[in-house]
Amino acid sequence: MDDAQADHLRAYGICYEALLRGARAEWLLNYRGGSFLVADFEGLPELCLERGVTAEYVADPGPIYAVIEAGNMEAVPLTKAPRVALYAPANEEMWDDAVMLALDYAQIPYDVIWNDVVLSGGLYQYDWLHLHHEDFTGQFGKFYGSFAGTPWYDAMEAQYRTEAAAAGYPSVAAYMGAAAEAVERYVAGGGFLFAMCAAADTLDIALAARDVDVVAEVFDDTPVDPRANELLAYGRTLAFTDFAVLPNPYVYEYSDIDTPRSISPAADPMHPGSFTLFEFSAKADTVPTILTQNHRSRITEFMGQTTAFTRATVKKSVVILATMDGYEEAKYVYGNHGEGFFSFLGGHDPEDFQHFIGELPTDLRFHKNSPGYRLILNNILFPAVRREELKT
């Protein structure tokens, strides 16, 4: 998985296929970019050739293990093919989802689920859940100022209001808040959550605001409580604390968790800047090492409705995996919650600096070595790791 690999992204799919077939596999952390050691199974060479993945035959792995033992590396067993769920409503035609693109390209199977599954307890059949640009605060994505009155926005608002009423909730905020609580329980019970873009901060905002109305009056009949920020319950959140909500529907921002660069990019789109992955001890800090496996330590920045996280709002118990170069911002964070784990990655699409509504999705055939998309796929394979090996 170093620069010798022709297609980094589909290599994850090969490893997943090996696990599906019951083949023995190990993740060689920090060894040649985080390579996979997979026991041969029928058709493996042909499968690698078909998918354009570079594989090397190793008759005796002993010398590899010796190198790993002597350095900041670790061989971690992979024991199962994780069951994957992507959370998304029916009206997703306006946006693409980088995780869905990564899974489709790597040929890793998944189910698309929505609140009917989440609110009925159906999450527990999955090992891994992904959230992307869903708004758990009930503010319809904060698109009111720019898109109110457009057919797609009106259809989205009507859909959410209809669903909330049918499910017995008094408002969309209450409906989505209940979904946020169900996701929190799933993680606390041992699930793994990966979130990008707006879902990363709106989930925690919704959890903190379950007993106070922070939704602007234009969206709901109940006016915003002027003491809303004083009443937020940060003890309920996963990753963030001491943040202030911004309920004004004309402000394209949920809270001060997110960097202001999400609204006004400070960089030239031709030179968008970068973020840097931290290096961890593979033997002592296995989890963050897994989540940061890459052939690049510095990765080109990409924007999103939530681009990065103000470091002052990140809980002290949360591990920062990557920081924005030149800013007091965390780009990528990880933490434990109950018996489970979560990681949040700011931004929308690792290969599209400023992705706008309605743009064509990224074609990963032209980004098969993307270090940003590798971060997504690290998360997908993380639940495959044998739990007793995890030290963090």
C-alpha cells in the first residue's frame, strides 16, 4: 500500500472479499503504507488482476514480521467482513456521498438505511454506520437562505415534515433528534460510527439540545429559546463541547464547532492548502494508527458544509488524528463512547475542494490512489479488527 500500489482504493475491496470468503488476513500497520497480508484463496490472483490491484506473493512472511517487530509497526488480525450501513433519505439526488462512492468503487457491499430502521432498533444488525450531510437539528440543511422555494428544497421540507408527523413527532427537530439519540445508543452499545460533512457536528448539536429548542422560528412554530446556548447539555455529546449554536436560518452554519472557512474559503481553490496526519505508536495506540494508515502524511484540503473542527470545541478525551496546516483546527478526530467508537472527518469530498449542489460526483477511476479516500476506507475496515488487539 505504498507507491508501488496501482489502485489503493480497490485493494481494500480485495481485503474485504478475502474476509467474506473466510481467508486469514492481517493489517500490517505502518508497513509499506499499511499493507494487507492475505492468505491465498481460490481466484485471488485473478481477482487482483481483474480489479487492477497490485499484489506481491510472499512465500515466507517471517522476514516481514521481523521488520514489523523491530519498528513502529504492528500486524493486526482481521477477523470479519463488517456489515455496513449508510444513512440517507430518499431524496439524495442533489448530493453525492464520498463514502458511497468509495464503497461502490472498492466493491464493498452496504445497505442504505433511514429513520424507519434507526428508530426501530435496526442499527444493531450492522457493525459500521456512516453519516454524511444529514441535518439532525431539523433545520433542513441550513439551505433556507439560498434555496428556499426551489423544487428540490420544497420537496425535501415536505418529506421531512410528513415523515415526522407520521412517526408521531411534533416537529422535524424532534424527529431528527430522536434519530440522533438512537445513533448515540448504537455507538454506546458497541457500534462504530463514521461521520463526515454536516452530520459530524449536527449529531452532537442535536444530542446537546434535546431539552431546548434551537431551531429558528421560520422552520417551526416554537420560537428559539434565547437562553439556548446556556441550556445545552454537553455531557450527552460524543466529540464536542462548549460550542454555541447559530439558529439564524439565513446563516449557513450550525455552530462554532465548524471553521468559518466553510463559508468563506481563505485559500485559492487552485492552492487549497493541506492537513497533516499525526503519527501514532502502532503497538501502543493501535486504533488511531489504523485510522491514519496512508501512503501520504500530508493531504490536500477539501471543504464541506462542515470543513474542520475548532480545536477549542473538541473534548479533551477525543484523539485528534489530523490538523489543518496553519490553523487551530482539527480535521479528523476519533473517540470512544460507551462500548463503541466514532470518528469524524471534516469536509465533503476528498478529491473536490469545493463541491457544490448539483455537481457531478467524483469519478474514482481517476483518483484510485487518493490518500483522502483512503481515510474513509480505513474506517470501513476498522470493525474487522479483532477487538482484543485494540489498546486505545
